[in-house]
Amino acid sequence: MDTITLGNVEITRVVEVAPRGLPRDFIFPDVAMGHWRAHEGWLAPEFLDPAADEVRTMIQTWLLRSEGRTILIDTGIGNDRERPDVPHFHHLHTDYLGKLAAAGVRPADVDLVICTHLHGDHVGWNTSWTDGEWQPTFPNAEYVLPRTDFDYWNPENGHRTRSGPRMANVFEDSVAPVHRAGQTVLWEGDHYDIDAQLRLEPAPGHTPGSCVVRLRSGTDRAIFAGDLLHSPLQIVEPDLCPCFDEDEPRARVARRRVLGEAADEGALLFPAHLPGAGAAEVRRDGERFAVKEWAAWR
């Protein structure tokens, strides 16, 4: 299992769904093929399958051990969900909890769950089907959720969203149960301190409440970027947006800002869905950015 230590924080990569290809023209319908061809030499084969015309992604979460606490950043898709408009999420069944156990973590050991936003592939394991209802998977955890997303995706508020049917049942089975259980912290403002080494900051656009988790420990820096990036192509072409961004102009601003901060701070960038090394240091390249070095796991 991939692990890296930055300062006093240990980070473990927990994979729910192994790398797979999804149609390029589905994920990035507005991105001309020329952008992909220009970078095919380094995107293929880990991030792009030119023959199948697919972008390769994966579902993973980040397990952190910081200041004596066990922390999860995002919780994947979850098992046994009704996701009729997202076939690759529908009635999924994986051994995610078994993989957590292999990392030495039982559900009761998790102290904190951080959701970078409330899309269905970031909140699924918040709950499990137990005794005929959805209940918190992590009984002793505090679930830290962005209030803006909580309000935006709550069906009672009647928002019209770009994701539309793809978000069917997500709030009801993966968010509302932990809130009813009294285990949520709905954060808002310009930051939320997790501990002396970890801080949440807003990065809206992908969803209204999208956020990043900043790690500063000793001389090490990292940014857990959620869905600011769905492909490394967006490092070198930061204005390109996937179909999942609720507000593309704001997403572009957030992506450029976070990439710039990562480059200036020498921070390791952890997007949610990149296969391969999964995390990278970036550098400025004029008005754009480039991969400086991929993460070295042990």
C-alpha cells in the first residue's frame, strides 16, 4: 500500500476502484482533440488511452495520521448505492473497508472524515447499510463538510444543478444520515483548522463548496485538491474543464490559484482521481504549469 510521510503526517493511498478508462468525450466534451494530441507523449498510457479514446481515472481516498488522529479525506463511492444515472457507481461492491483494515484502520478507529465536496464519489463510504437503514460507517468520527455544498445539494432547497440526475440519492443516503446522527461539522468561512498541520480552504467552482486541504508540517507542504483536476492535462492547460464542474469560470480561477500556490510553495499536489503516481510537484511554465516531479511512495 502506497505511503509517504510529509513532516509529521503519514499519508496512505487507499484505492476503492482501480484505474480504468472513461470516454474522453464524456468527461471533457468541450476540449478539442488537439489538446490531447499535443500532450499524448507523456499522458499515455497511464492517464490517456489513445486507441480507446479514453481518459484513465481511479477512485481513491487519502488516509492521514496527524497529531495522534486518524483522518480520511473523501470516502469514495460506497457499496450498494442506487445510482441509476451513473452506471459505474450503480450497485458497486468493493472491499474498501478491507483495504482500510490492511492499512491498520477499523471503522471505529477513524476520528475525522473530511469531504472536499459532496459529489457521490467523495461521500459514499460516509455511510453503510446497517439494520435496514443508512448509518454512519465511522461511528466515532466527526464528519467535516462544506456548508455551502450541504445547502446546495440538499434536495429540499430545490437548486437546479449541472449534475442533475447524476446526484440522485447521494444526499439522502450518504450525507443526511451522518447529519441526523449528530456527527457533522458544517464549516464555512475563509478557512477551517483541522489541527496545527492541516487546514481547509475554499476552492469553489467544481461545486459551490469545493475545498482543498492544506498540509504544512515542518518544511513539507501538500495540497489535497479534490476534483480541481481530473487529468494531468489540466496542469499544463488549466483552463480546460470537465463536464462535472458546476461553475466553469470559478473552477478555472480556483485551479489556477491552487496550482500557482502549489508551485510557489513546492507543495505536493494530491488530486482525487489521478492514477499512476497520483500526486505531483508542479512548477510554473509561463502562464501555465508543468509537472516537476511525480510523488515517490514507499
